[in-house]
Amino acid sequence: MSTVITPGKRGKRTGTAPPAASPVRTRRAGRRQQTLATVALLAPFTALLVAVFLVPVGYAIGLSFFSEDHDGLGFGGGETVFTGLRSYIAVLSDPSFLAGFGSVALYCVIFVPAVVIGALALALLLDSGLIRLRRTAQMLLYLPHAVPGIIAAVIWLYLYTPGLSPVIKLFAQADITIDFLGLHTVLPSIVNIALWSGLGYNMVIFYAALQALPREVLEAARIDGAGGVRTALLVKVPIIRSSVLMVCMFSLIAALQLFTEPMLMNQATPMVNSRFTLNMYIYDAAFRRNNYGLASAASVILLIVTCALSYAVTRWAGRRDRSAR
Amino acid sequence: MTTTTTPGRIATSRLTSRTVVNAVVLIATLYTLLPALWLLFASTKNADALFGSDIFSLSDFSFAQNLSDLFAMDGGLYGEWYLNSLLYAVVGALVGSLISVSAGYAFDKYEFRHKEKLFGLVLTGVMVPQTVLALPLYLVASGIGLVNTFWAVFIPVLFNPFGVYLARILSSGYVPNEVLEASRVDGAGELQTYIRVSLRMLGPGFVTVFLFQLTAIWNNFFLPMVMLSDQHLYPLSLGLYTWNSSATVSPEYYPLVVIGSLLAVVPLIVTFVALQRYWKSGLTAGSVK
């Protein structure tokens, strides 16, 4: 047979098919099988991607341009009218939304550096080789990650509550009155909960990256006479910067979604109102004010801010990476 | 060349730095450990003692009483929440990671049209957190009448684009292409190869994705809060939240929230300790590009 076997794209496949069948036929059958397999393996995920990601986002965007005019008590189908950007204007000119934006921004500014620097410092300390009981320390630091966010919030809320809290009692014995839920302390108190939950988790990511560093590099730094601190800051940190950046980005994205902790605090202190963060504003608009147009517009704004920030961070990192080379 | 520093001084400075470093790490571990310990001790207190004297004393030990109160309160709702959480998290994470690993494997091993575009969509999904999607999902679910059902929480948690991303990396690391070729030469079908050979080689990767998803679903709060109004469908997180709001009015709920929280933490800690070598490999794979 003089069939010309063109080297297809999948050049890795060698022509060692069983001699009985014609190579062309096996090849074609093989390709069809591969297509089938690809479809079968990808279909469930693609279906989910469409059903719980693309459709909802599209629907929310659509809904944000409409408003439902309920007649009287809202019985029966209200009339849906196109309102254009009215919901967006309403959201962006709502002082409580802007206040929520402000508190989330402030929260990000405190939380992200705190968790990244804290976790990095702990990882470098664990990596320094000076720590006793390193594995135990690592396990204990990681422990809070196994505590669900709402439970972490419950624990800390009780530790912040006068009467329940041993911390406040301890301070009281030294005649210090401390109010964790006051006007200026409530945001740091929320940061502390998130820090408690995230510190060990991010530390493990950094530590894992540090463990993968080539030992020759560290050896060279030692021979050059660099001390422990200098090696850590000038050699180790730059090498694991992709991990640092990843943690920064995920912390930032997570921080923008702030909801669980303040939602719980809302039950305990008037300092956290029901529109304290962006997600709380969305929840409040949808389920307390029943204004889906407003809630959709706020969701879309949050979505855009989230995507824009993560895009900006990756772009900025990419450029820095290129200029560093 | 002679150094001017005497060996003695180096030894002392090393000793001080060792002490300082250990002290810092010790303080950090106390910071993470003490609140968890407080939960443990507080769970042994009844409502009066919780507000009373010394939390770390073991006087008036009422752990057993709290435990039976916990499962008796509101007609055994807590037990239902626990089972719901297990169902959402364990079954959801199993099915979800199978879906993600299959997709990640397909992205790694097969060529198809618009592959990288589709993968770009996956990466966008990684950047968009579940909470942003909660309200849009609610709107769609209410449109098709799925609100306040088991499926309203169960289906969205199956979607795990980070798992797909992770599985693609792990698949290229764990499953050599030669294995696929050898299997083809033997005449095995592609799916057969995936189930019998590749999935087995992907075992550790599967566990990693499973662990990530299990944690995420167990911690899930916003989505169930948006979707569910029937208390019998609540997961633990939402149930404990409602009990905590009741506690501000009727303080007998406080010890129940405390001990309920303690029990809710146990499954994840047990899983993490049992499978610890897997999540570490996953974390490294996720951070190294």
C-alpha cells in the first residue's frame, strides 16, 4: 500500500498500529475516538461553566438595565421596563454604597499587606533552620484554615464581646477598658479575624515555594557572606515572587468579597450596618429592599472591579517580570 | 585574610537570633492556637458559666449536657444541618473534582478548536469568586423555580475552575504522554485509558483538588444564605449563623453555638491531618507556574 501518511498535528503518535488494520483507518478511528473522549471529558464542566457562570452573569447584566414596576403590593407580574443606566446611576450615587466601597477599600489596604507580609515573614523564619519543632509549628499555624469562616467569626466575636471575652476580662484586671466593636476598632477587629484565618494557609504556600529553592543559590549567598536576614530578603523573596504575587492577588480578590465576618458582626454591634460592605449592600438590596435591578447593577460593578484589579495585577507583574530579565 | 570577629561573639549573636526567631514563631502559634483552645474550653460551659468566671478552669464541666442539648434543640435541627453539610461537601467535592479533573486532563492531553480560548474562560472563572456569582445565580434559580431546593446549593458548588487549572498542571506532571500512546497501541479506547490508567496516576492530584473543594463547600455561607429559606436544607454554617442571631435574644443558644461550632470544625481537621501530604503537593503545584 502506498498511502502517504502525512505527519498530522499530533506528531507524537507513531505509526506502530497493529499490522492487521490499515494505518489510515486506525488513525481516523483513533482521531474520532479522541474527539469523543474530549467531548465526554469536557462536557460536564462546560455545561457547568455555562449554567452557573456565563448565564447568571449575562442574566445579571441584562437585569441591571431593567426595573420591575410593581403595582401596589407587588402581587402579579409587575411590568418590566427598560431603564438603561438608571440602576447604575442609583448605585453609584448611593452614599451607603460608596461608604461600603470605602470600608472595603480600607479593609483591603490593611488586610492584604498584613497577611502577605505576616505569612512571608513566618515562612522565612520557618525556612531559616533555626526553629525548634518546625512541623508542629507549621501544623498549628495552619490550623485556622480548617475552621470555616463563619465559625472563625463566631469565635472572635465572642472574644470581642464584653462579658464573654477572657481577653477583655484580662485587660479589665489591669484597669484597661477595651472596646473591640467601637467606631474605630471594628474594622481592625474584622481584619484580625481574616488574618487569623489566612495567615497559616498563605504561609504554607510560601514555605512550599521556599522549600523548592535550589540549594546551590543559597549556598552561594552564604559563601558571599550574606547573613540570614539579607539572604532571606535579597535572595529568597525575589526568587519566590510569583508565589508572592499570586497570594497578593487572591487575597485582594477575597478581600473585595468581604461578607461573612461583618454579616455576623452586624448582629452584635451598630457600628456594622447592614450595608457595611459591597456584598452586604448587594444582599440588602436584593433581599431586604427587593430591588433586583439595583442588586444586579451592584453585582456587575463588583464583578468589573474584581476583574479589572486582577487583570491589572497580572499585567503589572508580567511587565515587571519582563523588565527584570 | 583574618576576620576580626571572635568565634565567641558569633556564637552569642547566633544564640540571640535563634531565641528571637523562636519567640516570634511561638507568639504566632499562640495567636492561632488560643482562640481554638478557647472554643474547646468554652464548649464545656453552660450558659451561666460562659459568662461567668474563669473560662480556662474545668469546674462545672457540662460538655455532655451541652452535647445532648445541641442535638435536642429545635427538634434535632443541628443533626440535619450536619448531614446536609456532609452531603453538600463530600458528595459535591467528589463529583465536582471528578468533573474538574476530567476537564483538566482533556485540556492537557487533547487538541481541539478554541482550546486556549476556552481555557482563558476557565482562568477568568478562577478570578471571579463564588460570592460575586451568588446573586446572579439566585436570579437564574428563581427564574426556573430552583430556589430553596437542595440543587440550588449543590449544583453551583460543583463548578471549580481552579480545580481545572490545577488538574491541567498535575496531569502534565503525573501522566506521561507515552503512557497514553502505549495504551493506544494496545488498542484500548481513550476513555477506557482515562478511567483505568490515567485517573489512577492522577490519584494524588485528585485528592488535592478534592481537598480544596471540600474546604470551600464546607465553608460556603453566602450562597446558601441567598438560596435557602427552609431551615431543614441549611448547611452548618448557615444554621449556626441563625442560632447566633437567636442568641442575642435568648442566651441559652450561646453554649449551643459554641459546641456546635466545635463539632463543625472536626471533619475538616480530621481530613487535613489524614491527607496532609496531598494538600502540600497541591499548594506547590498551584504556586509554581
